[in-house]
Amino acid sequence: MPFNITSIKTSSSGAWQGDNPLDFAFPLLIVQITLILVVSRFLAFLLKPLRQPKVIAEIVGGILLGPSAFGRNKKYMHRIFPSWSTPILESVASIGLLFFLFLVGLELDLSSIRRSSRRAFGIALAGISLPFVCGIGVAFVLRNTIDGADKVGYGQFLVFMGVALSITAFPVLARILAELKLLTTQIGETAMAAAAFNDVAAWILLALAVALAGDGEGGGHKSPLISIWVLLSGAGFVIFMMVVIRPGMKWVARRCSPEHEVVDEAYICLTLAGVMVSGFITDLIGIHSIFGAFVFGLTIPKNGEFADKLIQRIEDFVSGLLLPLYFASSGLKTDVAKISGGKAWGLLVLVISTACAGKILGTFAVAMMFMIPARESLTLGVLMNTKGLVELIVLNIGKEKKVLNDEIFAILVLMALFTTFITTPTVMAIYKPARGISIRTHRKLRDLSTANESADELRILACVHGPGNVPSLITLIESTRSSKKSILKLFIMHLVELTERSSSIIMVQRARKNGFPFFNRFRQGQGNDRVAGAFQAYSQLGHVSVRPTTAISALSTMHQDICHVAEEKRVTMIILPFHKQWRMEMDGEDGHEMIDNVGHGWRGVNQKVLKNAPCSVAVLVDRGFGNGSQTPGPSVTAVQRVCIVFFGGPDDREALELGGRMAEHPAVKVKVVRFVDKNGLESNGVMLRPSPNRSSEQSYTFSTATMNRESEKELDETAVAEFISKWSGMVELHREGGKQHCGGELADRQAEHAELGPIGDILASSGHGVVSSVLVIQQHDVEHAEEVPVSKVHHGCDKFSPNESSSIKEISVSNDNIV
């Protein structure tokens, strides 16, 4: 049914009064936005294992919702996406695009472009010029092959095709490099600098194309003076922004610096209004509103609190809600059915081949001229071929200006999708840099006790998810400080998941060096980091050397950062926070236990670190250890009670060694409970490990393995004897034995947290009455790296009753070894 746009009302009176909400602008917009978000997020979830940028899912979602798939049902299309609603949806999406391009300008540091080498400039020049020339060649073929393509003015069509094939999507490239851990490597920095050059050139060419396009089909007959006036006005706008507005924004940024108590909201509001005004001015000139927003973003100082505040204000709303609408609307305008017949599909192959060949070969040739190795040169070519966001903006403007018809638009959208889709898997296939993680040396606490006293330097890498992990971790670290003049070096790693947010990319560039986290005593913004600030205060009060850093990675590769830093800094122990944290929620005088779960992905990080770490690993299951209580110290009268559960084996010997360090602390009371066979029977050499036929996430199973049980028993007896002789009178030692065994029960038990080992799992799981924090220790022994010894467990399985555990502040248990 045809609609007069002037008769469309904003909101309905409701279904009870006979109105269909889908006939009104605002309710229909809500339905459209919800549908787009649901479909695009579902596709993003499906494409996540392939490491595809979110824009791929958003475009594909739009294509599915549009005339190519669901839109073939005309009733659906006329009801959900009627033609009268298109300007409304695109206007809302364009607001998101406007602010997104402001964020892109905010990410792009002009000073870094000026510092870039001739190599990056040469690569960018080749990456633009050759594809641009190829695009002109393809334009000739398209004009002579596709019906209606020759109705557009010759000049604007050639420029649009050249820009479409030569552009590199700077924002998408940054996210791909960050996820592959290449953003701060030499190849990543070269690619980013070249993409920045490419971005600036692309916007200049786009402004030229828009100026030439005018109103599309009539653009070829207008006076050339109009285009010249548009270009001159655009150049004048850029000069005005850089000469007048940029110093003004520097003054605003200084006013919003940390020296002032509060960032004045008026400055934030005026800046956001400036984005809109800049967009209006460039639209008035005759370029495009997004060009003004991008240039305004370039005027904002990149360092300092002001830029961070701006990103916090607009990033989630724009990137999470409004921007997907823009790229979905691109998909809605893409009708794959327009590409029909062998000739049309042949043109699609031609466009894709030309775009890829021009970018990759041009970049590869120039990179080789600059003496870059062939594999890295080819990788640079593939990275520079990334399309996506900016490409679609160019294509939408071309369609809006009627320079590109439906068939050419569909061909170019599919080309952008394909080139972006293949970037990540291709780079992963051809470029596998040496990560530098050497897992040859396995350090442990016992190595320190057998070394010279002068070399007694304990190095610990402590990982945190956020401020909630800080109190318990500081209490634990303080408990390990002996009264001797031993040196404690503490490396703090704040684990942050890499997201699609612009602030993530900026944080990666600040926190990483050569692809890995780095430690810098004078790192900017460190004082504003609550986690780093808490540990810096602890270092000043406790005379501990603390070095904080931030690891920003995808959860699938976070363990690489942790293991690399552990190896590089030669740490003896890694402390990981458990993915669950217990806390008391007070309701008047009563309190109840609450569990905070940071997510299954972080559990996977812990599992990978336990498997690949070059040193001992401790997982801290925090049930309030250090929260609301005093940190142990020389002046503290309250006593922290620590219980060490000793079954035997490398893990338990490492736990015993840590307990010895704690026993030296005047405010820590250590108790050791050793479990032995009452009849003195020897172990039968049974091994406990995940079964290849049963999920290690859900169960344990026993298997047999050959190992020297006598040697293990001697090592256990020696460790216990040394512990008693060294700490006699300072620790309690209890021996537990029994005739009943529960080995079979452990084997068949449904595991809740299999990575903690059977005993650690029992103590960390809910429903066993344990209210103490638990520290699960795994010691990487070279000989037993794959399989860890275990014998049948006797009678001690029910030892930790609620009454007993309530007096224990922390329980340190083994990961796998239960002897």
C-alpha cells in the first residue's frame, strides 16, 4: 500500500484502539533495530571462531534481512522494511556513523603519521596508486558491460571505482592486528602507519569524488567551477579546523586534565555538539557530513583524560547500537539477485581479483624494495587489502549520489565482504612469527631454598581481573614474605579482554611493545589505574618491588601473554584468580553468600596457563581472603591461619615450600595435615589424569603409568623432614590415616572444576561447607609434565567439615598429586 511520507505519524495510540504499531514510524523503528541487532549478534557469535570482525556479521545480517533472502517474501518486506521507513532508519544510522567517524579521527594520531618512516609512506603510496589505476580499468569494463552504468558522469564514476578498490579500512585493520597480537610489532606498526596514510588519502579522494558527483546522473553536465568551489571550500574547512579549532581543543583538554577535580560536563557536551556542527558544515559545502566529523576527531588531543572521557561517553552506544544499523542498512540495499548470469558473476570475480591483486602486489613489490623479508611483505599486502567499514561508507555515498546502480553496488559490497573475510585466516596461514615463549626451564620454589642465600629472590607474577581481586592478593603476597632479608619482586598483570571498542585499541597501543605486554615504571596514566594504584601503595608501605602492566588480548590467546612474561621475567610462581569469587552480601544484620562469575572464557585462560606455564602456578579461590580483614604485617596482632594439605608428590612439595615461607611471618599460623596410609602400604602407581574418552570438564578417570614410586616417596619424606627440622615449634603437623579409601569415588565423581584436581575441586566447589579461601598449587616438573602421579586416597576425604574449615583462613592444596 503506497504511503505519503507526510502522513506518517511518529507513535500509535495502541493496539486496543485499533492501531497497528508497524504503521507508525517509532514503533516500526524499534522493531527494525531489535531485529537487526539480534540477527547481527547471532551471526557475530557464529563467526567468532573464525576471528572475523563484527562488521562482517552486520553486513551479512543486513543482506539476509534484505531483498536477497528474507526480503524475497514481499509481505515481510512491505511490513517490516517498507520503503517509507528507509529514510528514518538511515537517518538514525547516520548519526551513529557520524560519531563513529569522529572516533576514527580520534584514534588516528597525526603526529605518529609524521614520525612514520619513508617505508610506511612508500607502502601506502603503492597500496593506493596501483589499485586506483586498476579500479579505473575495471570501471571501463563495468561501464561497457552493465546496463545503465554509462548514464553517470565519466569522471565521478572513475574516481568512485578507484577509491572503492584502493581504500584500506583503518579501524578494521587495527582490530585484526590487535587480535593477532601484531599491533605493536614492527610489521603491525608499519601496516598501521601505511593505513593511516591511506586513510587520509582516501578521505581526500572521497571528498573529490563527492564534489564531482553532485546529484549523480546530472553531475556530468554541471559547471566544473562548482566542483572546484566545493574542493576549495573543503580545503578551507580543514585549514580552519587545524589552525583555529585544534588549539582550542588542546586548551579544553588541559582544562579537563587530572589536575582539575572534575571534568566539566559542559566541555563534553560542547564537543559532541561540535561533531554535529562540523558534519553540518561539510554537508553544506557539498562534501559529506562524515568528513566534517572525521576532521573534528583529528583536532582532539590523543593523550590525556579528555579523549578517554569522550570515548567512554559515546563508544558503547554508537558502536553497539547505532553503527550496526548503518552496515545492516547497506546489506538491506544489497540485492544479490541483481548479480544474475555468468557474465555478472564473472564481473564479480574480476572486481575481487583486481582489488586483491592491486593491493597485495603493489604493497608486496614496494615492501621488497625496502628490504622487508618476502613473507612479511606478503603479509603486509594482505593486511593492506582489508576493506570493511570505510569501504561501505564510500559505496553507500556512491549509491546515494546515484553514481553506483544496484548491480554495481551489490558487486562491490560482496567484494568488500570477501576481501575482509579472508584477511585474518590468510595472515594466520602465511605469517606465524616466533612468539618467543620458551618453556624449557621449569622454575619452582624449592630451587630457591636449595640455592645460595644471597640469591634468595622470589619473583611472582600475579594476575588480576579487576579491583575486586586486589585485597585477597595483597594479603596472600604479604603472607609469603619471610622475616629474612629475602627479596620479593612482584609483577602485576591486569588482564583485560580485547573488544571491538576503540578504547581497547588505544589501550593495546599503550600497554604493549613488540606484540607483548611491557613493564614501564613511568607509564603514562598509571596513577589513574585503580589496580596499579593499589599495588603501588602496597609497594611503598610494604617495601616490595612492584611492576604493574596490562595484558589486553582475546581470551583465546591471553595465556600466551602470561606465559611469555613469566618466562621473560624468570618468575618462580604465577598466581591466577579463580573465575569465581565469593563475597558476603549484607541484608540488615543478616548476610548471605554471593558468587561473582567472570565467565567461562576466563576459566579457559586459567586452564591454558596451567598447561603451558614455565613455572609453578597457583590458582586462588577467593572466599573473602583479605576483604574486611587486616593484612598480616609486623604490627598486626590478628593471626592468619593457613592449613597445608599434604598427600605427596611434586605439587604438594611445592605447597609445603610455600608454607615454609609463610611460617616465617610473625602474623601467620601454619598447620600441615599429612595424609598417609595407616598400614604403611605402598602406592600401586595409579595415575589420575583426564580421560581421552571422557570430557575433562566433567569427570576424572584413572589410568596406569610407569614411574619410580620409591623415588617419589623418598622425595616426600625428605621434604617433610626438612620442613619439620627447619620450622619445628613454628608449625603444627598432623598425620591422618585410615583403612577406607575413596579413590574410586574421586574417579567417578562429577567434576565441577576439573582443572583444580580432585581435592582442589572438592574444596572449591559449592555445597561442601568450606568457607575458607583455597590456593591450589601446580608445580611443573619436567619429568612429569604430561602425567602426574597419584595413589589411592585413604580416609581423609571427609576431613574438611564446616566446623573444621571455618577456622582456616586459607587452604593450600595440590592440583593433581594426591598421595
